[in-house]
Amino acid sequence: MNTVVSSYLRSAKSIDLGGTGFFRLVGLLAGACANFAVIAILSRDYGVEYYAFYALMASMLNLLPFADFGIGATMVNATADYRSGALDRMSFQSHFRRASLVTVLVSLAVASLAFLLYQMGLWVPILGAVGEMNHASALATVVIISAAVGIPLGLGSRILQGCGKMRVVVTAALIGPIIQLIVIVVCWTTHAPAYLFVLAPCAGYLAVGFLTLALALRSISGDEGSLIGWSLTSPVRVRIAETAVPFFLISIGMVVGFQSHRLLISTFGTVEDVAQYSVVAQFAGPLLAILGVMGQNLWSRYRERFRIGTLRVREFAQHIVLLGTVGAVFALALIVISYPGIRFVSGGSLVVPLATVLAGSVYILVVSVHQPAAMFLMDPRGLWVQVLCVWLSGLVGMVLAISLIPELGPAALYLGLSAGMVVLQVIPCIHISTRRISSMEKAVETGVTV
């Protein structure tokens, strides 16, 4: 028994499961402190309407989750291949320069669109009631331009991920809430106008982007100058689209099938259902975020070890058990923490059925078990498998949720999505991953090149 436990502990340490999860948790807590600070200051000193203004503007920083069109995924793979020797220096330079060029062009396009909306006065109808407030259009433009600048800066975190340094990524992210808090305190102590508080999340967001890019350039052997350039031509043919396109489609599928819950529950349920689902999601979200960065630790490791023939089915199975165990702990934590947490947040005015919390826990467990297979299938062939699985599971999950909402309420969303994922995503991806690793093992044993 002790031998088995020791084996799993060594496996967890080898993929830095605990360190990455811990620093991600610290980052989430720091971000929560910054949010609580601005809630208290704006709602008490300026009025609740200004917090609504701040919340809407800050949320716009996250409106472009797939604006890099999947280019970031190509940089993870290219960096992992470069570090393992599968990609030479010139080829890696070509990947980096082409990715930089494309993301900069996308950034300029998004920033230009934001400025055009400002010039045409279209931010007012887009923002609704908030758009009528002073400086709303100008600040919306600033926020979207900040998000646009972050698109090429985001290559830094992808390169670090390709280097197997997810702990560095999540640790560097700590500067975001720190900068945000500093700007908030400065605005508060100088009695700045309420709208200037919106600059806090923008400053934190950009600080993280610049820091991670600087750390990434330093990590890939220190010859930063030879990597930076905007040449359209290259002696090496770079096929970015073969990874970027399926990853982009996966990102779209995740939004369609996994991020449309509130719209579904609002359309087919009641206002109370929306409130109950949303408050449980507030507690489940951070737990899922920690699981996500833990899983991303495996991406570059799997790619490198599969290429050199050292990845084993037994190790892959260990990682499924490890992430599943963490997911089970998180699922239990959601049950234990959410009830007193919801009572505290709502002041006792919102009662959430136990079925909804239990369904959210099931979803957390399903996501955790899926992480290793999702991170293994990151080559072009595996990504196309995931495109099919994500879209099928997402659409089936939506259909199940819609049919179950009248009877189960908000619990139907989590249960429908979980069922769709297990049958059409988790089981197929684990099966395909295991078969590929097993085939590689046999090929290594017989001396055949895979």
C-alpha cells in the first residue's frame, strides 16, 4: 500500500501538480481580494451603479478568449519540440516570427475596430444602460485595446507552457492582482473619478502579459534578439494552420457547448434557476480553473515523452487517477463550502437545491478525469479528434439539459453536460490516447520507428 501511494506521490511531484495548483489558488485569492476591494470602495463611496459600470468594463477584457485563432497552441507544440530536439533553432524562429506577425495583425484589427466603434458612437447601444454613463464609450475602447495588445503578449505564456513551466506562468500572474490593487488604492486615496478605476484591471492584465513574454524569451536559451522579427518570408516552411485551425474550432465549441448555460437556463427555466446556477458556478469556477492549470502541466511533457518513446500507459493511467482524486476532493469541497458560502453571499435570501450542488460536483469530477487525455491529444491528428468530441458532447449536453430543465432546474445543465462529456468525450479520448501510447510502447520494444 505504501509503495503504491509513494508511486503516485512521485508521479504528482514529477508533473508539479501541487506547486502549480497552489500558486493558481494564491492567484485566485489575490484576485478575489482586489475584486472585494473595488466592490467595497465603489459601492460605498461612489454608488452601486459605478460598480456595475466597473464590472461590465472589466469583464470585457475576457471577451476575446480565442482571438489568437489557435496560434498559441502551435507555440506550445513548437516550443516543446524545440526543447526536445525535434525542431531546430531556425524552424523554431520561423514559428515564433510567424505567430508574432499573425497575432500582431489580429491585435491591430481588434484595436482598430474598437476605435471605429468609438468614432461612430456605437458603444452606447452595445453597452446598453451603462453606455449612457460618462466616459463609457472611451473606456470601452481602452479596455478592448488593452485586450487586443494582450493577444501577441499571450505568446509568452504559451512558450513557457511549452517549456513545461506552468508554475512560472501562474506565479507571474500574481503580479496582475497586485498591480490592480495598487491602481485601486491610488485612485481611492486621490479621490479620482469612479470611471478611472477601470484602468486597474487593464494595468494588471497588461503587466502579466509583458512579464510572461519577457520570461519566455529568456527561457528559450537567452538569444532573444534572433527570435524577434517581422519578416514575412522564411527559409523554413511553417505550417501553423494544422494545429491552429482545430484548436480554434475547439475553442469555439467550448464557448457554444460549455459557456452558454446561463442563456439556456434563462430561456427554458426561471429567473430563480438562473440565480441558483450562477451562484454555484461562482464557487465551481475557481476549482475548475485550478484543475485546468494542473492539467496543462502535462501538455508539453506528453508531447516530448511520446516523441522520444518514454511515455507509458501505466504512467498515463496514474495521471488519470491523480487528477481524478484531485477532482473528487474539489467536488467534495464544493459541497462543503458552497452552502455556507451561498448563505453568506446572499444573506440567506437565496436557497440552492442540493441536487444543483451535487450536479456541479459531478461535473468537476468529469472534467478532472478528462484532463490527461485532453492534454495528450494535442498534435494535429489528436486535435481533430477533440474537435469532433467537443462539438458532439457540447451539443448533446445542451439537448439533454434542455429536456431536463423543467424537472431538474439548474442541475440539468451540469448533469446534461457531464453525461455528454463522459460518453462522447472522456471515454473516446482516453481510449484513443491509451491505444496510441500502447502502440508506441510496442514499437519501441520491437525497434520500429513511430
